[in-house]
Amino acid sequence: MPIITIALKEGRSQEQKKKVAEEITRIVSEHMEVDPSKIWIRFDDFSPSDFATGGTMHG
């Protein structure tokens, strides 16, 4: 059972996430020969203040 985690800054709509989940499920199912119902996708949304690049915090 594949478990896929997608981490991104908050702000994406449920519709955007739905489309991504559908497409990733299709690709993984096709290329790994896995039943789509066995593929789990988790979206981790983070506030920009939870990110830092180059030692500088965002947000």
C-alpha cells in the first residue's frame, strides 16, 4: 500500500488538491500496478512562518 505525503505551503484549494490526488493516484496505480483504492495520499499544509531558507524564516 503506497502512502504518499505532499508537503506544501497553505493556500491551495480542496479542488486543487483533489485534482493532484486523482492524477498521482492514476500514475502510481498504472506504473506500480497497485489498486487505486490501496493508494493513500496525505497533504501536509504549512504556514509560511513554518519555513526557512538560507537561515531566514519566512512570514
